[in-house]
Amino acid sequence: MSDFSGMEERDYVSLRNLKVDFTREDDGEEGDGCFALCFWIYIDGCASFPSSVLVQKHPDVACNPPFLYLDDEKKMKLFPLLFMYKEALNPDNLIPLTEVLSISTETEFPMKKWVHVGCEVSMDFMRLHVDGEIVGENPFTCSFNKDLHEKGLKNICLACPDENKDKLHGYVHGLGVLFREQSIKNHYVKDPPLQLAIDHSSASEIEEGSDSVWSIVGGKASCRRIFSLDIVLLDAFGGPVSKELEAVASLLYADNGVPVENTTDSEPPLLMNCDGIEYASRDRPCKLINGRASFKLKISQLSSKCDNRLFQIKFDVPRLRKYPFLETLSLPIRCVSRGRNTRTASITLRKSSGRTYYGNGCESPIPDDASMQLITNIVREAKPSPSSKRIKLGQDVPFAMFKEEVRQANKVHHSRAWTVNQDNTHAISMKRKPEDHCGTENNSCASDNSEATNSDPRSVLSVSSPISDLIIFKYCLGGPAEKCHLLKEIAISATEEQLADFAKQVSLFSGCLHHRHQIKMAKRLVEEGIQVWTSISGNNHHVLWENLVFIINEQFMKIACSTRPLMDQDLECLRRIAGCRDVVMQVDFERMWSWLFPVAFTLSQSAVNAMWDSMSPAWIDGFITIEEAESTLQGPGGLQDPGTFLLRFPTSRSWPHPDAGNLVVTYVDSDYTIRHRLLSFDFIHSSPSKDTTLQELLLHEPKLSRLGRYSLDFSM
């Protein structure tokens, strides 16, 4: 058998050659008709629907009834075995398939995508599993064919029907027949198949128009530009896979997939740039290193020279070209000359982080470490709903008890800003743009978007940082994903002292001091996150959620310095934040960890730790979403009394967002409107006040009078 650096051809079987034979030499329990057939399937194309995927063959039965079937709505159906429905096999009284007991998926079965299918059959029922989840189950109520049942599975064979071999094209991976207690879910996560994909976040010098067509400057040698694209080898869950393979790029017509011809100068249409020298792309394979290959390309053929047709770039593995899942196509491309204005209504794709992290791009100011004030801010929080619109709530002013403190802080800020303007005009001019950027998305950065009372910018400027100014300003000007990527890279190699200095520099030039806490916790967050994932995943890129829950609970209590464990409600909230179901990918874990660690770190502070541990009254009812908080205050009989409030952690704020880990007060205002206030308080990261606790501060606020209680049935 040919071997391709650890990937064998036998790992991927053509659907037309698939055959499952249950013939066994013994009369053991496997012959009683109870089994589960599991496999990954990739359907590349089907000429017509309906179509049988697998049929049942038996020497004593003339017809070949279906076992797996794609109906005319492209839904996958599972039918029982031969001996489970006697009437359907009667040649004198054939009944239509629509009247035979079956299980169907609710939606159209995906094409050109790896899907895991599990067919579970027992004496009493049958189940259909798709991607590890049960999508249908039916008990058996039909009469048995006793003669066939006595022979069980011994003479039954499942295979692709002969009449479909030319119209149904696809591949199967990891075929397995399980008996008794073996888990279909474990089979699902054990050995996922491979696929090739384009990492669109790596695109550089490419413009995407509103019509989802890429514009690339090409043509003659003096005009064309280099553009970059990365391809990645992934498993079916999206995790990177390291295989010693080579990939090539080629230029095709988007409408029919035919290769684009050479230019009139006999120059190849797609060129690979290597060390400043151009080669025909098909002659220069690029090796995948750690599952990734970077292509620097140029297009010499113009769309205008080809009847204004659109192009596409195909990446594939030359030695494995028969596998369609090991090739991938770019978006349609319009190759234009430099003279054309291609920047109208388009977005330029610049190279950025290879992984995208969610988060809101707004920042809020907080007081200096020496300050012991509690500052409350309006929250602009995105609800986790199908809509992408941001919901704006809480349009009121800061709590009355803190107005004077805010006024004094602003007064001092203006005087110090003037001093800095005299001493270091250049520093302030560099700072102005991040301030404006910060204020565009969150009103909490409005008037006091600057240093706080006890921080002197000149002392910050005098510190010599080992991290370059370029990195500092790149961090200040970057979006959430770029900040996360930069900070992860810095945290791996920097010391705690270097990170602390970096935090001061960022706070100065961004104008938001509470960036500092997210930067200071970066090293511990990254290192402990790596340790947790490595300990639970081993060499895999994915784990089962049920296996991850225990260690997450353990780590949370350790970081939070608390004996209070996470409840089912908390774990379900974490699962939604991770964006996963039963299988957790590394990117899902990192997304959840970036939210959970700042929360646990906040809870470890003495001012908040007692509130978390308190169960009577329960000051913090665990992790709840904005919808759950609002529903609780709404209740079945209408809004609660004004002043009723809940404390929660905003699920849309993740590290390194400066508000990550802070608390939000959700309360009923005097006008019977539900409002949300962010408690951006710096003193939770230092010693709590000996005279006043956070609980007392909250209850002294006129707008807050009664602690509400979150409950699924809305009972108080």
C-alpha cells in the first residue's frame, strides 16, 4: 500500500467501492442483529435525487432495499434491516419506501463536506447519529421475517448500488462496526479525516468587493503586485494537522474550472514568487510545515484580456489529486491593471492573526491603583442572539454617589494633560488617535478617557521598555484580535516586570489605564491555559466536553481561591461562550478560557471573593447572560420593583478587552426600564477598604435597593 507521509490511500475509500460484510465464523452475540455502523462520509456530487447511498444485499432476497438513502429533498434517511420489515420484501405486495419505517435528518445533508454518520440498530429500535448527535430514533413495531432474523447479520452485505456508481461520487473514512457498549461519540472524535482550506485571515494585498469578488492587481511585470495566501491542512473539526505534503497553486476560470491559458507573451498566468524570482506556480510546490503553507503569488493574465471572465485559484496536493477534499478554491477573482481604481466599495485584506478571537473593541478608563473609587459606566453589550445588531441599554448618567469623584478626576486630568502638552508635545500627539478610536464604540471612554488621578505620564515615559515602541503603538491601534495575538506572543517570552512596563506604556498612549490589568495577567493566563489544554487533550486537537468539565471546574476554583464549584448553569454558559457542543476544539477552549480566567481572577480578590462565596444571600448567582438577567427582572407578572438588581459578568467581554472580568449591575430603574451598569472598579485588584465593602457601596446607591435572585422559573 502506498504511503504518503503517514496518510495511506486505504484511509479514504471511494463510495463506489464501499462494502460492509457482516459474515462471521462464530455464532457469537454479534450475530443477534445489534450493531452500530459508523463512518465519515464526503459526498462530492450526486447526479440526481433521490439516490441510495447503501443498499442491503442478501442471497435469499431478490430486491436490494436501501439502508442509507438521500431522498428528493437531499435529506439522509436510515431504513431498518431486511428482517425488520417483512411486508416490504413481499414481491407480490411491494410497498413504497415512503410507507416503510425510517429515520430522516431534519435538514439537507451537506455536500462537499466531511460528515460523521452513525447507524445504530438493535432488536427494539434504530437510531441515526450525525456528527456525534442523535438526530432521530424509532422503535420497531413491524413484524419480523423470522427466517432471516434467525440468521441475523451473517449473510447481509451493505454496499453502494451498482446503478448509482456513476452518479454518486464520494469517499468514506474510518469505517467501523461497533457492538454492544462501544460509543459512537468516541468513534466520532477518535480519527477525523483531513481537508485542505484557505486561511482567509492571512490574505494580503487583496481587495474584496461588496459582491464577494476579489480584486487583484496583475498584468505586465512592471504593474502586477505580489499577494499572499496561506493554506492549512485541517481535520474535520478545524484543528491543524502536521503532514509532510506539498501543495501547488493554479489559476482557473471561475465559471467552468478550466485552466487559464498563458498570456500573449507565453507567460504562465499564475506566478510563484520565491526570493524575488518568479516561477510558474505549477512548477514550484510549497511544502506544508506544521499544517500550513504560505504562497506569494502574482497574476500575469488580466480579466479584460479574457472577455472579462473571473478567475479562481485552486490549491491542491499533486500526489493526491484524486481526493477532492484535499483541494480548495479561492473566491472569484477579477484581475485588473494598476491604472484602474479598484478601491471603490471594497475592503483591503491585510495579513493579520491566523486565528480570530471575538470581543468588543471598546475600552473604558479606570482609576489608578492608589484610587479606591468605584466607577460605573454604561454598558454597550452584544447579546448572544442570531442577530448581529448591538443592543444599547442604560442610557442614563453615572450613579449619583460617584458624580463628585468623576468630576474631580476630570479636573485633575485636564491640568495634567496641559502639563504633558508643554513637556512632551510629541507624546500627546501620538496619543490622540487611540483616544478617538477608544471612544467610538463605548461611552465609558468619553470625557475621562485618559490617565487617572495618581499616574504621572512623564514618569511612565522615563521607563526604558525592552518591548519596542513599534509593538506598543501597534497594540494601541490594533483591534481586539490583533491585541490578543500580540499579547499572546509577548506573554510567552516576556517577564512579569517587562509586562508591567509594557502595561504602563500602553496605558499612556491608549489613554485607558485599565488595559494594564489585562496585560499584567497575560503571562499567567496564557501559560496556565496551555497547561490545562495539554493535560486534557494530549496530542489531540479536540476533546469531549464531558471530559473537560472536571478540570475546568478544578482550575476555576484554584484561580478564584474559592471552594464554590461551577454549577450546571455556569457550565452551560461556558459552553455557549466557547461556541461548542459535545466536541471542544482548541480554538473553542481558548475562547472560553479568555473569558473565564479574568472572571476567576476577579473573584480571587478579597472584595469580591466573599460575595461569590456567599450563598445566603447569593450576591452573585453564577454565570448568567444578559437575556437571563433581564428575564429574571421581568418575571412572569411584569417588571420587579424599581431598585431590584442582579450582578453578572458580561459574556461579551473577553481578554484582552479592558472590561473582561468586571461585574455588571443589571437593575430596574425608577422609570421601570432595565438598565446595565459596568462596575469598573480598580480596587478589586488591591486591598479592599476596611470601612466599606462592595456590598455596602451598592446598597447605599439610591438606584439600588434590593438584591434580586436569578432563577430559571423566575421565582424570587
